[in-house]
Amino acid sequence: MSRIRARYGAGPGHLLLLLASFVIAGAAIVGWFQRPNDLESVLVWFVAAVLLHDLVLLPLYSLLDRLTISRLPPRSIAYVRVPAIVSGLLLLVLFPTILGFGAHAELRASGIPEHGYLLRWLVLSGVLFAISGLAYALARARRAH
Amino acid sequence: MRLPLPDPNKPPPGPFRPEFWRSPLRSSQLTAMLGLVLLVGLPVVAITGLLSNDAYQPGLGGNALGRQINGPLDVYLFGWPSGPRWLYALTQGAHVTLGLALFPVVLAKLWSVIPRLFEWPPIRSPAHALERLSLALLVGSTLFEFVTGILNIQYWYAFKFDFPQAHYYGAWVFIGALAAHIPLKLPTLQRSLRVRREVLEGAGPLASPTAQRADPHSLSSPRPAAVTLSRRGLLTAVAGASGILLLQGVGQSAGGWARSLAFLLPRGRTRPGPLGFPVNKTWVSSGLRRVLVGDRWRLTVRGDRTLVLSRQQLLALPQHTYELPIACVEGWSTTQRWTGVRVSDLAALAGVAGPAILTSVSLETGTYGQATLGHQQVANPQTLLALEVNGHDLPLDHGYPARIISPAVPGVHCTKWVSELRFEAVRT
């Protein structure tokens, strides 16, 4: 037992647990393989999701923050960053709707032309920044006293 | 044999060095708090997802849409019941709504652990290598499931693959990786939550050397920048985005004024009037011609004998009215008053007495041009071949001359523009 631990780096339970998860992942690939034509694009999306998040999206929003919000006066930074995070997350999740990427399919499906989502997101973002600005003004007034 | 390991004390410059990561907010405690939210929420999303697979009853007729369903991962939690009527609206609404609301938490968690991606040395032992591979599967499957699901509910089919199949087996990669991740990380999570140091307001590395030794792989920056946003501020932002997304999901399932909560999602929008409730495939997009649903339309009912019925003959049969939801896989639902003929009455007319499954065939021959309901749905007196809704003839968009409506089944199984009903006796 201690020889396993020395060579492997953890107990046998660790190994069994991970092997079980790899077996399930293997079975899922077999499931995907039922549509061989789909398999390639599924795997591309799977790998691209990790790479795009870890090596593009995360560095990009960190850099954006460093180039813009981080340069503001230190005491105001939190009041800009919080609404920026909320607004940015909503755009990230709902950009197909906000930017109208699904508009054609939606019109066919529901009979309702898709429009106005960009404006709604802009108004919501404006409201969030306004509330945060109000909180900042109140905090400043309290500090001044 | 010893593995040739790089010098653990000499990481290359850049993100491989701990001092590269300067945010004062990262800490094992922050990660543990976000992890705890996901520990509770993600299993609910996974289980409601598996329940949706049950609800589609892929073992019946052509419901599997070509998927082979005898593999080891094609499991069913139970045969899908025919009630309560809101069951699928609830499970699928929860799946989509919770999924939307948890995505900001997932991204925050990934942000909090990003220094680990660049840990040095990259591989300490075979155990460490396998664990990192499993983490790659966990992160990959989590992002894959969230991204495909979130795009699908917004009508943006950017991917070439078949969504149900890719999303279903992707869920299993996720479930397997999560089932390994939870027991491996639970001790870390418990230890991190036990350290009741200033978690929300505080920043920087844990002060005492004892605490540092207790957490040798701390996520805290050894060279933290000045605090410009408290952890409470970060969590407020994440919770704010989650809350707004939660309301989008709730609004899609609600009726009345609450529906307007879903002001940033396209699914389930309504038009004015008693017949303006949402539709997911319009008459125009079906490509059908008007003459097919005119006076010459006939319904063929096949059982032990075959009947051919006009709409007038159907209207002459006993009519029943029920309030039933249409609940869609995209997480929206809408409850309306449907009037029509009981499917069980039609089965009796076709000479089918015992338990039977029912395949309803549409004039429209697309992916969901037909669907099969189980014997429990057929036996349910609320399962109707609807001819009217809210006191009016069905509009073309909602399936005129006749459509299926049945409690707790996915919306696409409520076939519109029905031309044929096929009953097949089954043993239960």
C-alpha cells in the first residue's frame, strides 16, 4: 500500500475514483460516436470551450479591467467594477439575443420579430451604473462628514 | 524509476510564478464559498437534465430521434408519469433557470482558481497528472454543457452537431468528472470554510505562518495588489448577475405580469389576445399549404380497426376542457384552457381496450413530425386531441385542425396539425 502511495502519489481510492470518471467519459465519447459526422465538431467545441475561456476570455477581461477601471481613483473603482461585472456577465450569457444572432430563427419559430434587446440591455446597464453612482455619492458624502 | 521532474523551485517567468497573480481577492476561502454554491446547484441542474431525457420517453416509437438507447449511459430514472400536469414545466424550468443563474458562479469559480492552471511543476506525480486530466474534463464538460444549453435557448444554433445527443452525453462526462472532483476536494472545501478569518472584507495571504502551513497550495497572492474591491463587492456583482438571469428563467415560466420579468430572453414571448400565447413553430415555418387543413382534412385513427373522421365528426364526440401547460425543453411554459376529444375515447372507438401507446403523426414532416406517448399518458383522461383553445377554434399557429395536449409531456410531443393517430396495445 505504501509502495502504491510512493509511486503513484496518492492512495488507491484516488486512482479508482479518477479511473471511474475516465470510463464514464469514454462511454460518453462512444455515445457521441453514434453520429460520426458530429463527433469532430463536438470535440472541437469541447476543447475550444476550455481554451477560449482560460487563454482568451479570462486574460481579455483582466486586461480590459487593468487598462480602464483599474486606472480610476482607487475609492471609485469598486463602484464602477460591480455594475461592469453584472452588465458584462449579462452580455456574455445573452449576446445571441442582445445582438440579434437568433433573430431569423426566432421569427420563424414564434412569429414575433426580435428587436429591442440591445436597447433593453443598455438601459439595464445604465440603471445599474446609476445606482452604483448614487451609492458612491452617498459614501463620499458620509466620508466628508 | 523516478520521473524526471523539473525543478519545482524554478518556475519559468510569467503566470507560472505565484507572484504573477496579484488580485487580493483570490483565496481558498473565496473558492470554497463559490464551490459550495455549485456543490448544491449543479447536481440539481444535472438531475433535472436527466429527468428531461426521461420525459422524452426515448424508448417509445421514434422519440429517440435516431439515437441508440441501449448503451451504458442511456439510463432512465423512472418511467415518465402523466402528472402532476406541471411536472415537466417545473423540472425543465428549474433546469434552465438554475443553469442560467449558476453560470456567473461557474465563471467566478474558474477565475478564482486560474493560478492553478499554471502551477509549477506542471506534474508532481502520476496521481497529480490524472487529477489534472480529470479537471480538464470537468472544466471542459461544464463549459460545453453551459454554452450549448445557453445558445440553444436563444435560438442561435451556431453548432453543427445534434443538440440533444451532444448535450446528453456531454452531461455524462460532467457527471463523471464532478463525482470524482467532489470527494477529492471536499476536505479542502471543509478546511477552507472552517478558517473563519476575514473572508468577505479581508484580502491578501492568511496572516499567521501556521495558517500558511495549513494551506500550502493557497490561492492567496503572495504579492497582493491594493484592495480596490472587497470580496463582498465581488460576490454582490456575481449574485446580481445570477439574480437577473434567475428572473429571466422564472419569467419564461410565469403567466400574467410576471412574464415580463423575462425581458432579456426571446423564448416564450406572447402576443396580445386570448390566442397570443407563445408558439415555437409557426404555421408559416411549417411550410404547409392551406388546402391540407381545409374541409378535406380528415383524421385517420388506427387501432384494431381504422376510422376516418372529419372535424365535424370529432366535434360531435364528447368534448372535455382542461387547463394544461405547454412546457418546452427551452425552459418556458404557458398554461391554457384546451377543449377536445379524450384520446382514450378515440382508442376505444378504434377498438383498443387495454393499455396502449399512441403515435401522433403531423401533416408536417420535420424532426418532430411525429411523437409517441406512453400508455400512462393515453390512459390519462386529460390527454386530449384538442380542437379549441380558450373558447376559440385552434389558430393555425397552434395546430388547427387538431393537436395533441397531454399533462407533463415535453411541448414537442404535443403534435400539431395532426393527420393520424396510431394506437398500439402494450403489456405493462
